Amino acid sequence: MGSGRLQRKIGLGGAVFLLVGHIVGASIFILPGQLAGEAGPAVFLAYLIASVPAIVNCLIAAQVGSILPVSAGDYVFTSLALHPLLGFLKVWSGMLSLIVSVPILAFGFADYMAFFLPDVSRLVIALGIVLAVVAVNLLGLQASVRVQMVMVSVFVAALLVFGLGGLFHINKDFLTPMVPNGYGSVLSAAVPAFYSYSGFLGFVIIGEEIKNPGRTIPLTLLLTFLVVASIYTVVTLVLPGLIPWRELGTMVAPMGAAARLFLPEGFAVAITVSALLAAATSINVVVLTTSRSFFALARNQVYTPILAKLDPRTGEPWLALVLVGVLAVCGVAVQGRIVEYAAVNVIGLMLYGLVWALALLRLPAAFPEHYRKSAMRLKPRSLALIAGVKVIVSFGFLYIGIRDNPVPAMLYLLLLGAGAAYYFYRQRFLVNRGVSLDALLREEASRALEGLRN
């Protein structure tokens, strides 16, 4: 494994702003309207259902992040607890997620930017924000975190003003019947709604750059979940109470229209700016975390080692960042529908959720010393309970997602197969050169013990 290590630069405040900005993306400004057209006023129930697997993900991320505070800790964890192929496919699925998740955010950004630039191509704006975010990351992690903190502060304040203020202007007639299309529609809506909660597990990818990770990672996840769940609940309750659900289903930027009903005209501009900032912050963290996964696997020689090269000035894996930018641009260029992108992303997350559950059961045996020294240590019974819930929820969401999106799901599985083929090719390549992937992984895990003390 290469000698390049990333510095611990992120404290609790920066970590919370990074994760809140990642989770609360442009989707909350767009998806609730589209999903209300399917689930009716009960769209808030879809988001509450989606919060259940989010809680499970927080617990998993807190435990894994506490014992393996290294870059791509999810890869190291899954590889050693189960098999390196499954660890690699976790990173590979993250790459696929990048290709479908960044377009959701980028086109969400473009839809709201049309408020200011109505004559500029939606595609041009989406590509522009992706390139701008990559450029900021190339300036260094600290610059990225500072920009993130400012943007998150602005859009969280705007969302709270909209949500709490809107509670006093709800038209109760708009909320009846609460479930016009049956509870099956609510469950279907919960699948893409979970996209708005996705990202908690990805936080373990940047564990190598978190200060005092044993304490900071669990606390960051707790605080972030409380903030996100509160915002999502109030926004999805208020929105169909201000605009009839059938109309919401046809709107591109529903929150801006809803804000005009009870707030000063200028606040519609604030909502628009908030949506832009939320999209940008989410893209920022997707770019950050995916580049760290590429960096870690390049350091581990599964990807070409050139991706592990660090910029001598910033200490950032600049070539990995550039590759992430290229892949994100390719995803945007496809120009799929936002709901389709979200559903496919959730299918991938749930498929790999099954792997996470199995690995979690193996955690105490696979990492006995890490488990013993971890600041957060869930008991084996708790780990088994969390794994069981993860399996049940993952199977349920997978069934709904594949049923409603069979063609994208099949394409996703084919791409996973391509990843497996690449892994076996690379493994054979390393063996022929006398390199043991298992030894490299165990070396990385041993470094995690050092991280537990820092």
C-alpha cells in the first residue's frame, strides 16, 4: 500500500455541516412535489417510512466509522468481514451511485437556476455546477469545508422559516383524503423518498480525515439525523397543505410557488437560492467521498496507483478528483428523469444494504481488537437486531424498486457484473506480481488502530 495518508482536518462542526449538506440536497426542494402527485397529502408518511432505514444506516455508520477511521472504511470493513470482492463492489456501486446521484442534484440545481437564467440550457447549467464543485475541491479540503458551512447555514435557515411558518397557513381541506391512492402508493413513494436520506453510510469513507473519530463520527451522525428528520417532516407536511397534491405533481419547483402564498415575494428568491445551495453542497460531498474511495483503492493497488497521487500543495488526491468529475459529467449528459435516477440509486443502496447486514454480524469476530478499543461499541445482540432490520427493509425496498423500475434495475445488475469481472482481472494481475490484496487490507485495518488513538 502506498505511503500517502490524508490528514485529520475535520472537527465536529465541519463534519456536521458536511453531512447535513450532503443529506439535504436539492431533492427535498423537488421530490416531495412529484411524490405528492403519487401518494397525495400522505407524502410525509412516505418520508417517515424512509427514515427507518436511515436510522439503521446511522447506527451502522457510527459503529463502522468508530472502529475503522480510514479512507473508504466501508471497503476495508466489508472486505475483511466478508470478502474483498464484496468490498470492491461496495466502492464500484458507489461509482455507479455517483453517476446517477449527481445528475439528480445537478438538474435540480438547473431547474431552480432557471428562476434567474430562464434562457440558459438546463444541461449547460447542470454541467457547470459539477465542474465548479470539482474545482473547489481541487483547492483543498479546508476550502471545501468552509464553503460548505456557509451554504448549509443559509439553506437550513430558509427551510426552517418555510416549514415552521407554513404550519400556520395549512389549508386542511387540501389534506383530505390523506391517502387518496391507497397505502401502496405511499410505500412506492417511500423508495425514491429514501434517496433524500441516503448518504449516512457514505460518511465512513472520509474517516481518515476526521479528528477524534471515535467520538466525532457517532455524534455527527446523531446530530445530522435529528436536523434532517425535523426538516423533512415539517416540509413534507406543509407542502401539500399549501398547494393541492395533484398540482404539486406537475410542478418543477414547488417550494418556490408555495413560499409565495404566505411569505414576502422576496422569500421566493431566498427559497430558490437555498435550493441552489443545497444542490451544490450535496454534489460537493458526493465528489469528496467518491474521490476518497478511488484514492483508497488506488493506494490498495486495486485501481491504478496513479489515482493515489497527492497534490503536494493541498494534500488532496487530485487525479481521483478529476476522474470523479469526468464520471459525474457523463452521468449528467445522459439526461434521465429525476425520479428514475433516485429509484435506481436506492436500488443500489438497498442491494448493498444486504451485504452491510451480513458484514455487521461478523464485526466482533473480524475486528476483535478494534471492537474492544472503539469508543462506541454496540453489543452483539444490538448488532444482530440492526442487521435483521436492515435485511427486512432492504428486501422490501428492493422489491418495490425493482417492480417499479425493472429495466434500470437490470442495467444496474449488469454493471455490477462488469465490476466483478474487473476485480477478478485485477486480482490475478496483482497475484502474478507477488502482491497479496488480503495483506494490504490487513495493513490498512492495522492503521485504523492508530486512528482510534488520534
